[in-house]
Amino acid sequence: MRWDPAHHRRPVSARATDRIYDIIVWGATGYMGRLVAEYLARCGPADLRWALGGRDLRKLEAVRRELASLHPKVAELPLEVGDSQDADALDRLAAKTAVVCTTVGPYSKYGEPLVAACVRQGTDYCDLCGEVDAIRRIVDQRHEPARERGCRIVTSCGFDSIPSDIGTLMMQMAMRERHGVPAQEVKLAVVALRGGFSGGTVASIVHLTESMKRAPSLRELVADPYALDPKGSPRGSDRPDAMGVRFDPDFGWTGPFVMAGINTRIVRRSHALLGHPDGADFRYQEFMGFRRGPVAFTKAAMLSLGVIGFLAGLSMRPTRAVLTRFVLPAPGEGPTPAQREAGFFEMRLVARGQLEGRTVAVWGRIAGDRDPGYADTARMLGESALCLARDPLTSPGGVLTPRVAMGKRLLERLRAAGSVYAVDED
């Protein structure tokens, strides 16, 4: 049966006022958790009720001291201690807050007990999960209970997959405003990118690689363009993401974007959850864009070979051991503050639809002025948590995407926070 948001409106709840906290940042002692905590300390409203959470009190105290040295107002910030595998502790944690904002991955290993606790307690939740297998299990096990409890479980609230999901919303809004029709196709090209890996991201990639070797069926799931759509939902014509060099008439030579494997699935899940408002055959693609010419072709080819080689290296135990020990960062490590500040990204989008027998198009741009996977992701996740905790959302409960859960409210927040989400003038 098709999921219909009109029939599953979120029940009236006093959670935002009857809980001790608005937000608990879970995993605050990790690399990414500290960045999200620092963002909330710097940019959160003065009356925000929030806490740091994790399993080690001394490490939490150290993070609080570090934050207080930069932002004295958080010197007395509450600390919540618990274990990611202790259901009773997670229930107590979730019962105290309107929103749990977690950075603890790999989510396939550590995420599901926390999601279960949030569903039991009717608590909203947001994370940075980019693992198709983990999200599929959470959808299968928790979507209906979360819908019944009226809590929003929102995955992929970072660089994967907010620019893709909220960017698609922006383009569809612009297409309807300018031409009165939905876009039948949206394409996103990453045209500039500078950023680094953290140990947490590496751990998630390694865990997925190892899992696919143990379970061949998982490889089929990861390759399925509609892997995250509701069961029984009609499938469109999108194909698996390209791994090689291709020529696109809008963006020239293109190569694979490593996050397309999760981003495209999130965009398609949004469309399916909303009841396919842009048509049954709506198509979405994303890739790295290099423009035209022989230099662009060479760059696209080198990227394709690099991505294929990297994934092949992680799939074989000897090379994986060398990469994780000597090349890639360990858990808790990541780009330095200077490296995060030097990072940036730019994406270009085009949306096309049909109006009175002719094709109409809208172009857009998304950009950030910091490392996309860390500094900018901290902004995206922090604003997602604030949006869930503070904004008057009307979305239903369930395992949702950023677009379905927060939609235009999150788009407005990201713009106000300094992110560029812009539609070109005609």
C-alpha cells in the first residue's frame, strides 16, 4: 500500500516543552560529534536546552572544557552518559529529550539500538548515516512503529544527503513557481570540491565493504537505484550510478561521485514517500562534472580510475589493512581546523519539465565555504536538529528523509546559516 502523508499527520505532542532537553548530541566525544557540539555552542539560540552525550564521562568533561574555553556560556552544559548497546540506558536518554542528534557510526553496528529507543520513547532523531544497508533495515523494522508513535527518524542529515535532497526540493519549487509544472528530471553535478576524510567515514566504508563480501545479497541492495523506496512502490527508469566516464550535454565530461550511491536513493525515497508528486517517471542523477575538452576528459578518467582503485583496494584484505593502518585516518581523527576552513564545495543543478509540448529548464547552485564533509556537515546536522526541536513542522512520523521531515523549513535555515542554495535568474 502506498504511504500517504495526508493520512498520517503527526499527532499533537508537548514533547518540545515536557522534556528536559531540546537536543542531546550523542557521540559528542568523537571527531564529528565535537564539531556538531561546537556548532550548537556557537550558533544555537541562547535559550537552547541541550546536553552532550556519550559513554565516557571523563571524555565528555574534556569536550565541555574545550567548548567552554571558546564559548563560556556552555561551561555548565549537562552531560549524559550511556552505552550504545544498553537498551535501558538508551531509553532513559531518549526519554529526556525532544531530539537525539547522533554522530556514532558505523550505523550498521551502533545505530539501530538508539533508533529503537527513540521510537519507543516517541523522540525525534537525526543522524549522518550514509549506509544503504543500515537505512534499509531501519525502514523495514522501525518505519511503522515510528509512524504510530509520531516520531521522526531522519537519516542522512549531512553532506550526504542534504544538498541532494533539499536541492531537489529547491529546484522543484522553482520549476512550479516559474512554469507551473514539476521537473521530470533533476541532475546535480559537483563542479568543485576540497575536503578530507575522517576516521568515522573510513570505518563506515570499510564496514560496508566487509559486509558485502560476507553477504552477496547486500551487493544487490547497494546497487539497486530504488533500494530505499517503500516496499511495493512503483519504480522509475533510473539506472545504477555510473562508475566510468560519461559525457553529459549539460555538464560535459563526468565521473563518479562517491556519495551518489546514498544521495540518489535518499532523493528517490523522498519522492516515493511524498506520493510521487513529480510524476511516476521522475529521474534523478548526480556525478562529478568537469566541463568539456580533452583536459576535462582526462580529469574525469583519472577520477574514475581512482574511485575504482580505492574501492577495489578496500575490498581485498591485504590492501585494506595497509590503507587503514598507514594511509587513511583512524576513528577519532580527521582534518585539522585549518584544513576544514580551507575546504569548499560547489554543485550545479538543472531541472527540466514539459510545458505545452516544449521543454523548460531551471538552473541552480549549492555551495559551501568550508570542508563539506565536516565543517559544513556540522552546520547541516546542527540545523537539522534545531529544525526538529524548534520549528513548527507538520510532517508525519516514520523513517523519513530531510526533505519529507523538514522540507522548506530546513532550506530556509540553511540559507540563514550561510549556505548557498540559489536558483539562477532567467
